Amino acid sequence: MTYNKYGPYLKETFGSAVYKITVDAGFTCPNRDGSKGVGGCTYCNNEKFFQDNGKDILSVKEQVLKKISYRKRKKLEKYIVYFQTYSNTYGSTDYLKSLYESVLDIKNVIGIAIGTRVDCIDDEKLKLLKEISNSHYVCLEYGLESISNETLSRINRGHDIDCFVETVKKTHEYGIDICAHLMFGFPWESQKIAKESALFLNQLPIKFVKIHQLQIVKNSIMGNDYKKSAFQLLGKNDYLNYLLDFLTALNPNTVVQRVAGDCPAEILIAAGFSESSINIAFELDQKMKELELLQGISFKEAQ
Ligand code: SF4
């Protein structure tokens, strides 16, 4: 295997195919509601994550049951419920407990993955997740997006690298798996950030990564800027080169959950390439084979 892929990892760890069921729990985000900053991250338009485009809002449990009912191989699968939309720890601990527990008794649900911000978690919430992890799988997914404080400031992330590092270390002390999200293609960054990002993550107790390319979407600050003055986005070959630099320097034990993102056409303003994330993953694999590259090849050399 050219890099450490999530599907095989899940199969090996849980003994069968595991499918992630994405839900919208109706949270907001402290970077959008005014408590952290104004207007949110500049690239963000969370409409792309709304269930059914905002229609037919179901409880989280109902969403999971509905999505499982559509699965053709449901007798053979296990499920991780993925709380994706906005910041899914942005509520009282009592509320989070009832929310997370509402899906755990569903047949074949083995655990939860929770997408959130590093400034949106505390010891009380981590204790709750630790308790849940005694009986179910738990993973916290933290948005980092860039290892550059300059970029975090320019994209209005509302937290810096130190905050990310501190939260990752604290989460690890509670024994909870961590996934870091990264984005490549900010026009003021260069390809060297790809390898630097891997070296940065290698120093932290991070088990999973998700990578995606910058895309320009409607109703975002960056989208408005782009319409006034378009800037260069990473083309497919450049993006693949970023991925190669990143993966060859990444600790081979880190599991890669995603190597590119997809964006619904109705909210997309601009993208550097039109290939789907599945096609990018395929081309990446081909390229790594052709070049005889493996995840962590330079990580190992540096040891
Ligand atoms: S990208 Fe995430 S953290 Fe940033 S504004 Fe959007 S929902 Fe909030």
C-alpha cells in the first residue's frame, strides 16, 4: 500500500467494513456567531454541509437510522456516527452527553467521530468523551488547516498553532484518538509547507489526517474577494505534488482519512481542478507507484 489508508485501517481494527454516517446536529460555531471573531474562517460556507440543503431537519438519531436504511450491505457493516457540521462540542456537557448517547444504542453503531475546533473543548467535555470511550470508539477531529500562524490569522481562524498543540496534547492525555484537518493551496503559501506540515504533525500524538484543497465557495469572505480579484488556485498536478511531499515525510503510522475534498457545484465559485476526491486518490496512488514512493519514506530516512 502506497500510503496508510483509512478503509483498510478500519477493517483491520474493527474486523469488518466500517462506514461513517455524517449527521448535522444543528450546532453553530464560535467563529461564526460573534463570540470569537467576525464572519468566520474566510473560506467557509457551511451550507455545503447542511443535511438535505436545510430541508427536513431530523434528530441525529433519525438521521442515522435513515442513512443506515439506505445502505445495501447493512447486515455486514458497522458504523461510526460523524458529527460534522460546525463545531460539535459547542454546547453544555449535559447536552453533549444526551446528544452523543442518543446514537450509541443503534444496532451496529460502534462509536462517534466529532468534528470541532481546538478552542471548543475543555476537561469536562474530554472526561465525558473518555467515559464514552470505555464502551464505544471515540475520535475527535480538529481543524488546523495550516501550520502557519500567518495563514491562521489571514484566514480568520480565531486560534493559533499553540492552541492547537495544547489541545491535542490534552486530548491525548485522555486517551482519545485525534484526527487533524489540513488545507493546501492558500495562494500566499508555497509547496514547502506540505513537507513542513508533515514534520509538524509527526511531533504530535495525531493518529489520523484529512487533507483537502482550497476551493472558493459562495457566501464566504474569500469568495467575495475572489470575485473582485481572482487569484491562482492549485492545479491538479501541483496539488498532487503537495500530497507527495506531505505523505513521503509523514509518519508511516499516521492513517490518512482523505486526500482531497469535494464541493457541491451549486455553491462552488472556483476550484483549481475538477476531478473528484476519488479520482485524486486514484491518481495519487498511481503516481506514488510510478515514482516508487511510500508514505514516510523520508520520515524513516531521518530516523
Ligand atoms: S470553517 Fe469551521 S471553524 Fe471556521 S467558521 Fe466554518 S464552521 Fe467555524
